[in-house]
Amino acid sequence: MLQRLDRDTLIMLGFNLLPLLGVWLAGWDTDALLILYWLETLVIGFWTVVFVANADNQTIALLSNPGQPARPGTAMALFVLVHAGFFMAIHLFFLHFAFEVGRHSGKPLFDTIVELVLNARLWLPLAGLFVIRGLMTFDALRRQESVDRQLTGFYFRIVVMQLAILGGGMLLVFLGVQAPLLVLIVVRLAFEFAVPSVEDYVEEVTRRAHAR
């Protein structure tokens, strides 16, 4: 288990170093970096929904009530899609209206995101992430990994990591220099490294609670 976690963590840590190249070599600005991180979470969310829909028959302790065990499947995957999508929409709202991401262009937000993905070449790291997370998801399905672990990692990214992005966004807005971009990247790396430990802790606590 530790070997697998080390492998997955190193892969994601390596991937999250790519924005450094984007900032230094491609000249990514505030909008590009914040939209990239939002889209990254979207990609991870997609594969989490795929995992929940196709996982083996098991009890999802995080979502179960006494006498009413939650099971993976299409219905539960749709619930995660709607529930997580709500938080993702709120985060995008803050990026757009509070930090004015995409508002400088005078175009609709969707058009701005598409333009950033294509012109700033955000599609390159996003395509890489899509493939990497897909392979990790199919490997987790093959090993029959618990849905609780997948959901913990995903929602940890949504709640804690997106708070870090919002905090970094505030630094970027007020300071308007490149240094906060690097700080934001470092914070993201730190949270990525913490994901496996959080997954282990929540999985163990949940298991003990439902074993009583």
C-alpha cells in the first residue's frame, strides 16, 4: 500500500510542477494558472464519478446512515456529480466575480476559458492529467480500492485545495506580481503530498466508527 501511495503521490507531485514551467517559460498569468487549477479539479472529479459508477459492491461508509448503507453505482455517481458540481460552480463564481478571472477580456467566461485552454496551451497539462488520472482510476478499480478513499481524496481537493487557490488568488489580486504565483504552486504541491495521509486517516476513522 505504501509503495502504491508513494508512486501515485510522486506522479501527481511531478505533474503539479508543470505550472512552474508555464509561469517561467510560457508566461502564464493569474487567469491562466487559476483556471488551470479549476480545470484540474474538474478532470479529477470526472474520474472520481467514473470510479463511483463502476466500483465493486461495497458500503460507502462516508455516505451511509445506520441501517441505510450507501452503495456505489450510477445513482451514487450522479449524486457525487451534482453535489461536487455545485461546489465547483461556486468556486468558479468566486474566481470570475471576486478575482475578475476572465473579466478583463470582455468576453463570456466560457469563451475566455476556451481561449486560455487553447492559446495558453493549458490543454497540454490537462490532457496529461486526464490520461494519468484515467490510468490511476482503472488501476484502483482493478484493485477494488474503497470508494471512501477516492471520495476523501476528491473532496479534500475541492474543499482545502480550492481554499488555497482562493487565498493565492487574493495575493495575486492585491500584489499583482509573479511571486504569489510561485507561492500558490508550492501550496498546491504541499496539499498534493498530504492527500494520501488524509485518505488513510479518514478511511481508518470511518472504518472504526462503522465497526462499532
